[in-house]
Amino acid sequence: MKPLFTLLLFALLFSCTEKTKKAETIAKHIKLEKGDLKLPNYEALLDLNLVLEAPKPGEWLYDHYEKGQSYGDYIKSNPVAPFEDIKTIYIQPIGEFTDWEQKIINWNTEYIELFFNLKTIQLPPISEKSIPKSKQRIYYGNEQLDATYIINTMLPKKKPKDGIVIMGLTAKDLYPKPSWNFVFGLASYKKRTGVSSIARYSEEELNETNYSKCLMRLIKTSTHEISHMFTIKHCTYAICLMNGSNNLNESDSRPNGLCSECLSKLSWNLNFDNVSRLNKLIAFMETHHLSDDASFLSKQREVMLIQK
């Protein structure tokens, strides 16, 4: 019996070691052949950055100290990157949605695929009943779900084998810990999971005439949180999609677009064609009446198209 026990123990240890190695490889994989990639006409693109002014009371950077993350820092951080057959983004709806909420979630899935240039699949919805009662609460009349439980316990079990990241979506409000009122979204760098809520994204019943604002807010939060999963930290360099935000007014004042620094990070990591990507994003914005965001991205595209 002893030789068999030893063999089984060795097999178990080998299996665990291989799984650990694969997880570490995903986190540390860097495409070094990309070298010091610079965006087309980078210096002109840099001039488009909008100045991030000194934070005012109530704004994110007024309450949270963040030193930022340069392009060089990002490369050295060994960021999460698509790897071999692990390169699909998954969207996991949680709970029930109205017809218009579901339309917005479907468009959000479409947009995420365009934004990251990675295959994005929406999974069948799962019930809120799978979240323990102890991880739900009523706060000032709002039903809230524990975002930390969702990203750390629920979603890791739901992520398919080829999933590089998984993002949960819910119509219920979220809170990250008991001392916080709410959070728009939350992500885990290590587990490559995130969750976003549309609960605070519309002041009235959604319809054909008013859905654009809710969609604008959801695609902003979703791409922000997924960018975190690709190891991009909050931006302190310019006005940018990756700025932290404390409230809707602050979030709404940020574009659905990256500054030159954050765009360099994502472009280096995911190796997409920048102009082709922008063409698709702008077309999406125009279809859904998001003219301000379309204008922001069009300026970047115009600069990238200029011949050196």
C-alpha cells in the first residue's frame, strides 16, 4: 500500500503545482516582443490630455491618496494578459432585469468586446438566492448585495477555463464593506473578477428616449473595472476613464476614453490596432447618441491618423 500512497501523493502535489504555475503564468505573462511600444503620433496624442485639477472636497483623490502608475511601472508590474487559450471575457448577469435593462446589458457586452478587442460572452443569469442572506442588506431603503463576496467567493467558481476575466452585472445596489454606503463597481486584481451595478444609473423608467445615459454609465464602470483586472491602476495623470470617483457627478465628468498614458498600457498589453479599435468605438457611440464620448475618441483618432 505504501508505494501506491506515495504515487497518489506525488500525483496530487504535481497537479497542484501545475495549477499554481498556470495561475502565476497568467498573472506574470508579458509579451516582451512588443518592446517599448508607443502609440501612433504619441506626442500629439499627449497634447489632447485634459488636465486633472487639484481635487475638491468630496472627490475621490481628496479622500484617497494614490501615487499613480506610469507606463513603465505598468510594464514592470507583470500585468495580467491574455495567454494561450485563456483570453475570453465573460459577463455574468446576477438576478432579474427589466426588458430595457437587459437591452443595456446586451449592448454593454458588445461594447466591452470592442473596447478590449477580446471575445466577450454573456453567460446565462444566476439567481440572487445564491448569495447568502448575510451578504445582503437593506440600506436606507435600498436592497444591496455584498460586492466583496461576489468577486471573491461567487465569481471565481463561475469563471470558465478559458476566461481571462469575469464581470458580474446586477440591477441591485452594491456595497464593498459594512462601513461604506455603496459602490458603483468593484474588481479583484488577483482573482480577475469584478462586478458592476446599474441600480443608480437612471432616475426614471428606461425607454428609447432616455436609455443612453444609463448605457454611458454602465460601459464606463464595466470597462474601468475590467481594466483594473488587467492590472491598470487608477489614473492620477489626466482626466480619464481610469480616474477614481466618489459619486455620479464625478464619474459623469470623466470621458468614456483613456488618456494617452492609460491607452499606452492597454495597447501594449492587448496589442490591438488603435485606429481600427477607435473606429468601432466611435460607431457604437454614435449609434447610441453618446456624442460627447464620440467627440473625445474622434480627436484621438484624428491625431493617430496624421502622417509622420
